[in-house]
Amino acid sequence: MSEEERWPSEAGSGAGSGGAPASGEDIDPRFEEQMRELLAEDAYAIRPSPAPYPAVRRRGVVERRRQVAAAGAVLVTLAALPVGAYAVGVGGRSETASPRPSASAPPSPLPESSAPVSAPATEPARPATEGQLLDGITWAQAAEGLKKCIAANAPLRTAGERSLGKAADYRIILAMHSTGDSNAPGDGMHVVAVSKQATAAQSIRLICTVKDGTGTGANTSVGNAAPEDGGPVSVDMNSGMLYQQSIIDRGHWKLPFGWGIIGTVDPSVAKVTVSYGDATGETVLDHGWFVAHGTLDRQVTRAPHIKGYDTAGKLVYDSDQDKYYEKTLP
């Protein structure tokens, strides 16, 4: 038997015995289509279902609310803790909590504080200019000299005399070197002070002399010494001890001689000049007083010459025309 004759027989025998088709060409097209449908159905069956988003969202919202509620409880607990309580630190460590004011609680009222009480004044008022402290005298020395003078003279005053008060009642308007003479030997310091707040009728003018650290003398005048018919400038006649030496030493003064002179002025007076010997001294207006000082290099016989001017520069006072002023020295 030839090859062509055997092949159909084997082919038919294989098919009849139930064997699988020998090649893809013999597969029934309907079978292939069914297989594809079955595979597609199985693939869809094993695909994961979509995530339940609404359920997950609800769970997250519930969890956040639980955490917020827990945090709020902690804050309330912390706000209720007293000062000095312990707060939970990092890593479970406990630390002392610093007291912090509550934002909702009103601030604690401050303790009532009384107005500061000023200590009683013990120092006199200063002069209008530092130039009124002469000959190297410091402010502390002038103030201490005034205190010593008041303390030394207080026991000497009789019951009918007015008390000198205390240094704080005065304003120092001049401090200068004092030249000793035959009547009062020994150099020292003059301190001139006037009441700083008293009325004109109650004011005190005080010329203290301090020698060797002790108040040795006090020349005083009380009230307004200016005459009623006087001019706008009134020279203090008791201040002669500041600008002359003792009559005993007339013609034999110690030179050079530092001098001073004081007096009162009306508010209308804007300028005062004082000349003594051949020179014109320096003059200051200080709270209703004029204060002048200078240095003499020779003996003189005439008192200082004083002139006063108003704000327009007009001469309103001349000591040469003042009937109360002693123009010559004794």
C-alpha cells in the first residue's frame, strides 16, 4: 500500500478514537469563541472591587472628631491646673509649667500703690548762674557753709526774734571769699542766701560768714528793706560788709580785694550795672535780686556806683540820685 492510501486511514482512526485535533486548523471556530467568552468572564470575576470611598470617608471623619475631642479635653485640663502644676513634656518627661495668664480670664488687678513720698528737702536752691559761686567755692561747700551758719546762730537768737529756719528754705545767690581785717581777723567765706518762697514781708536775707569750718557770724534782715518812695532798684545797705573792709583799716586795705554787693529790683528792671573803682563788675539778676562782684586793685573812698535799665534800655535808676544810698565809704 502506498503512502497516499495509508494516511487517510490513520487520520480517520485518530479522529475516531477521541484524540485531540492535530493542529489549530482543525479546531471548531465555535469552540474557540466559547473558550474566549469563558476566559473573559473569569477575568472579570477575579478583578478587585472598587474601594468603598463613602465608608472610608465616614471612618476618617469619626477618627478626626475623636482626636479633636481628646485634645480639647487635654486643653481644658491644662487650663484648670493651678500655678506650679506639672505639664506633660516630650518623651513622657515632666517639667514645671510656667504660669501663663488665661486668654479668657480677666487680668488680676495690680496692687494699689501710693504716690511716691518725696523726702523732705534739705538743700538750698541754687543760684541762677554758676558764676555766682566765686573763688573756687563749690556748690557743696556753699550749701554746707549755710547749714553751719544757721546751726551756729540758732541758739543765739532770743525768743522775740524770728527763727532762721533751715537751709532748704533759702536760695543761695552769692558765695565768695571773705578777707579778714582788723575787726574780724582771718579769711573765710561769705554765703549770701535769701528766702525762696516767703512773701516780701516775711522774707529773710542772710549773710553768713564761715571761718575754719565754723559759722562765725550771720547778718540778717527781715522783710522788704526798700523804702516806699525808693526807685525800681534798692541797694541792700547792710551788705556793706561784702564790698568794704573795716574802718579801722581805712587806707590800709588788703589788696587785691574781692568785693560783692546785692539789692532788690522791680520786675520792670532788665539790666543792672555796677562799677567800683576803675572797673565795672559782673552783675546777674536772680529772682528779684541783683548780684554784682568784682576785684579792687587799689584803695577807694567811694561806694559802688549802680545803674538800672528797663527792657527798652532806658536808665530808670542811678545810685548817685538815690537819697538813701551812701555814696562814700566811712
